[in-house]
Amino acid sequence: MKITAFISPASFLLAFAIGALESQAADKKAPTISVAKTESSGVAYWQPAMGDGLAQMLITEMSSLPNFKVLESVALDDLRAERHLGENGEVSEAESVKKGQWKAADYTFKSTVTRFGSKENSYGGGGFAPRLPFGVGGFAVRKSENEVQIDWRIIDNASREIVPGATGRAVGVESGTGFNFSSWGGGGFNNNREFMDSALGKATMKAIAQIIGKVKTLDVGPGARTLNNESAAAANAAAMRNVKGIVKLVEGSEVWVSLGANNGFAKGDHVKIYKPIEKKNKKGEVVATTYETVAEIVLLKVQKDKSMGEYTGSNQINEDWVATDAAADIEKLE
């Protein structure tokens, strides 16, 4: 027996709307963001979360988010070293990385650790042990409540404005065995299994999870840098197209005009054709020229200095008549 499924109009419209939203989300270009090295406030600067330790973890987590494209920010010296191989001739010219090819970030993610340690003990206190960096005491917190507090914000690099809604304070708390700093050799802690398994490490991951949970909900568009560049590009393109061309050839339905890629035109653009009408005084002098709209064509072929479009109207088009971008005001063109 054949069974036919029935889809209600409401269900169809809902599915259509969801599909449209998903399509828009896929077409939307994610803005770029860099993660700054972590700073501290009221926390010893030798702590492994300071500098690039926390930034490394944030980069890892943020790289999986669909609403931002993360740019490398803490391994820049390594990237420069790779470029220098080409500049020094150790890599062929064809394969070398060129200076000026890096992408710029629309936004910067800034984080500050304001709490990192135990409520019962202050990391960095106690006796002194020469094997620890900067003379830090060699002690371990055995059982305590560990807390990590991180203040964060996202800043528009071009305007210095903090993105609305893109700020917060994340707090991670975990009870258990703390981290033995006497066993830490001063390196990064994101790859340190002892730290990651400690209560302090777990508290750090809880705080990071809170940050990522908030960041992934942000609907942030292009930054001021991108918008300014796009506006300037659009203005330049409009200026290129604000010119008067002429009809070069009319051959059946094909109309060739002297406007091409060099003027910023592309296939699919609309061009208007005008008949010039000279206004003369009694002496026969041309005082002014007005323009009568005759036709509008869509460009099908575009070359550097000319283009062709088809015309299906009934008005006659003559050579040497004026052609302009359909969106331009011909009275304002020279």
C-alpha cells in the first residue's frame, strides 16, 4: 500500500524559513579576530596562565566557533622566521612567504586574569626554592577550593570601541588537589598534563568554557576596518563608473558601448542609452545639451574598453549616442 505523507502549509513555511536562515548564515562572512596574550591584575606575573598560556587555550577553543575566524597571534615570531627563510634565499622565490600577505584582524579578544589560585593559600608564598623561576617558593596546595576568574572583552581594532555585549567575567571553581608549582619548569601550562588534571586546571577550563559559551552566541558583523575598506572600494568603483561613454556599434539587437572593465563594469550590469539634444540660441551656438532616455541594456560581454548588451525595445538607437551606468545621474556627469 502506498502511503503519501501530508505536509501542512505551516510546516512547509517553517522549513522554508529555517532553510533561508541557514543559507544566510552560510553566506555571511565571519569577521577576523586575534587573541591577545593574557595579562594579570593582582596575580603574580610568573603564574603559568599569564602571557600566552591562557591565550593558547582560548585560540584552540575559539577556532571551532563559526562566528569568528581566528588569526594567529602568539606564534608571530615563528611565522616571521618562516618568512625570513625566503628573504634569505633558503627557500625558492616561488615557494617563499611574502611580506604583506598576512590578514588583518577586525577584532581583538582581550583577557585579564583577576583571580588564579586557592582561597586558603596565595600562590607564590611560603619558603623559597632556587629551582623555581623568580625565586618562587616550592610548595603544593593539597586540598583546597581553587578559583580562576577571567575578565574579557572584544575590541574593534579600527574604532577602539568595545563590541556591545562582548564583555564578561568568567569564574571557574573546583575543589580538590591543587597544582604543584615546584614541579612546573616555567613553560606553558596548556600542554602540562599535571596542571590540566589538577583542580586549578579544571577551574581554568570551566572559566574558559563560560567565555566560549558566550562568544559563540554573539552575532558580530564586520569590524570598522572592513566596513571602511568596503566603503572606500565602493566609492572608488562608483567613481570609475561615473563616466559618459558612447554607442560604438548597433548591429541588430546587439549594442556595443565604450564602457568596459577599465571603467569598473562587469557582466550583468545595466547601462542606459541617451539621445543627446542640443539647445541652440538664435546665433546657432550650443548653449546646453539635454539627454532623452531611449533604452536600457544588460551587459552580456565585457572587455577592457568596451561591452555589448542586447536590446529588445522598439526605440531606434544610433551610434555616438551617450551611454552611462544605469544608476548614475547623467546630469551630474562631465
